[in-house]
Amino acid sequence: MKFTIFQESRVGRRRTNQDRVAYCYSREALLMILADGMGGHLHGEVAAQIAVQFVTQSFQREAKPSLPDVVLFLSRALSSAHHAILDYAFDKNLPDAPRTTVVACIVQDSQAYWAHAGDSRLYLLRRGGVAAQTRDHSRVQMMMDQGLLDAEGAAKHPSRNRIYSCLGGSHSPQIEFSKRTPLHRGDVIAMCSDGVWGPIQTEVLTRGLAGPNLMQAVPRVMDVAEEKAGSSCDNLSLIAMHWDEDFADDAAETVSTQTMALGSFTTQMEGFARTRPQGTAGADELSDDEIERAIQEINSAIQKFSK
């Protein structure tokens, strides 16, 4: 495989960042995953962390160096992550289980497969346009599908943040799976939380991520989203991958997995240490001990469902 990839997550104008984003690749498969946690003090962060960490660790166990059945992997991993979140809530005696959206994508054999629950989005960008896009599991999307709301009204609707499918919570997630999608040279797969796609139009994101230089393009798109959102800016996260499989000459930042050992992986994952703004403190801020304890509890919840 040959590709370029870059990810970034920002706290925006919130006190903490409940988004989590990661990618991991073996010699023959690539995983990208993004989660947007929902819930009160710490719990949204924990749900997102469990989802991303669980799926990533499952990928590292099973991609040896490729997955025998990608759709089955996504189904099992996301379902088990959901139950790991519920188990965490049970152990903590929480009245309601924390929740998180999730969107995950596997690239293998020059083909992409993705699955999602909630309103974190995946876009497949091809030749300056959107070749495919996930459909939000939200109330306003249902109203748009029924012709009761247009895009402009949806952006201002008071229920625009209400979703009907997620990991965690009191209901089983309705996970939606894509069809197998062959990738062409120059395709870009972009995954983002609503903090990115909410304030900007799809055309802005498409134009901003055109070209292979994602190390500059991703921060630029996030700058625009952050500026547009202003004082109400939510957490915002974006991961983008430019497919370079057929390039004759590799750019300096291009990843080539050809020489990787069969059992090796490369992983980039955001965690608690990088989700809080510097120089801010308050009564609801977590201490280092609380963060360390949360990490231990997350690992414990994940291990119960890891086989």
C-alpha cells in the first residue's frame, strides 16, 4: 500500500476534548477510526476512548497482515466496543452509560469498507467531488429525508445534535455498513466529527482537501471550521488519507508498507494527555491521578471483551 495520511484533533471552545481519532496499519491493511463522545464529566471521553482503543487493538490482533473478512471484523469490533462501554458503566454504577458516535474505515486490497453509527462522517472525495458519503443517524437527517427540512433549516434546527444511533447508551446501535468500494489513485478518504462539517459547507471541505499535501490541508480546513464556528466551536477532529497506490514517485511523506514485517503495525492515536488546553484549570478539570485511574478502568473494560 502507498498512501499519505494526517490527523488532528482540537478542543475548540470546550473545556475538554471528547473526540478521539486514530489510524493503524499493517503491511496490507489500514484502519482509520474517529469517535465523538457524548456525556457529562469525563464519561464522553471514556466512551470515545474505549471505542477507538478497542477497535485499534482488535485490528492489531487480527490483521496478520490482512483481515480475512473486513465486514465481519467491523461488525464484531464495533459491537464489542459497544458492550465494553456498557460494562464500564455497570462497573462504575453509572445511571446512564456514556455514548459515542463512531466511524471506522478499513482499506485493504485497494478497496475501502466503512461503518458508522451517529453523525461523525466519512467522505470519499474523487476528482474534486464527493463520490460517497455516510448518512447521519440524526433526527434532522430523517426530517430532511421526509422532505420536512432543507439543508439551511437543518443547520439551525434545535434538534440538529440529536442522534438515534451510537455506541453505549440504553439502545443497541444501528451500525450502517458501506459496500465494498474500489479506490482510484488520487482518492481522498476524509473522516470528521460534527465540529468540522457542521460550520462549513461540503464544498469547502472538498476543495480544502484536494491534493496530496494533507499535512497542510487538514489544519487549514480545521482553521476555517474553527473560525466559522466562533465562540460556539465544538471539539473538532479530522483524519484524511490520500491514496497513492499507483504513484511512480513517492512524496517524502508518503507511507509505503511494502517493506513492513508481516506482524508489525504503526499506530497513531490521540489520548487523554493531548485533549486538554494548556493553561486552563477549573473545578471540573481532572487531576493526573483521575486521568490515570480512568485509563486503567478503560483498559480493564476492553480486556474483558478482547479475545
